[in-house]
Amino acid sequence: MTIADPLSLWDYRRRVAEQYRRVRLADTDEASWSRWRSDRGHLFATHTQSPVEIDRRGKDGGLRFFPYDPAWRIEAVATPVDPVATSAGHSASGATSLIRFATVAFPVPYGHETLELSLFWIDVYGGGVFLPFRDETNGAATYGGGRYLLDTIKGADLGSVDDRVVLDFNFAYHPSCVYSDRWSCPLAPPENRLVVDVRAGERLA
């Protein structure tokens, strides 16, 4: 695979990782989310590696978000499971090899049920934790193929509190294929569909 302008891509990923580092230091409150949102919009609007086509960027990268909702900041214990090899189909051609290695269960805000998501390890050199999900907003307010919450290869890591993983859905974001057909992105597996509206995080304009 040929990578266009590796130095620029390196810089882009470093900037993304730095944005999430600041979030972890601030314990993911509304102020840190507002800064993350602003920094992300600026990066998408100005960087040569932005996934958004130039004519759609505007001053904020063309990104839109639901209002911040503290109820969707959740801390959950990751429960290990027997590793299972699987894959995530892409929005276009291709698939990404994954290993399901743990689950996180949590009570749904504004409801009484407990739902569960699988945590995946991206099965490539170096690896990384990947948490894509779908919910009932998909296909209307958000992209039909779901959104991402964690992708540590790209620096998207919200950290942990003691033995609990931070799942702050206010930081949920769309895969790059939403912004341009140039990208083919892994989609959330069916097992990671939440049967509720997650009205937090990035949305369609």
C-alpha cells in the first residue's frame, strides 16, 4: 500500500493523539469536550490529511454534534472473554480482521436496562483497541453504518478510572467514509448495536 505524504499523516495522527491526551488529563468533562470539539473541527478544516473534501469543510470542518449530555459519560468494567477471531466489513471494499477480547456492560441513561458492547483488538501489526457501535439514530441523525468511540491505533482513547473504562459517548465520531468516497471504513458489527437512541457525539448536518 502506498501512503500519500507520510510526514503529513504522521503529523495529523500526532495531533489527534494529543487532543485525546488532553481529554484524559481533564477527566472528560464538558469543558474538555468543548475544547476537543473545537480542536477537531479546526484540524478537519485546515489539515492536508483531513478526511473532509475541501468544499465541505468550512471553518469547523463541517462537523456537527449533539449537545453535550453528562448522562452519556459512562464508566464500565471491561470483562475478558475467550478471544474470538472475526472481521468487520467495510463501507466499500475490504474488511478488517478483529479479535473480540472483552465486553463492557452498562446501564442505559434515561432507562432501566443494561446493554453490552464488545471490545475488539485490531489484528494487525501493533494492534489496538477498537469500539465501534450502532444505535437507533443511525440512518437519520447519524451515519447508517454506525460511529466509533475508541480506536487506539488512531489515538482515540478516553482512558480509565481505576479498573473502569471511560465510555463517553459525547466523543462518538463518524468514520472517514462519511465525509468522502475516498475512504473505505470498517463498520460496526451487528453485535454492537444498541437498541436505544444515543443522542450524543457527532451527528449528520
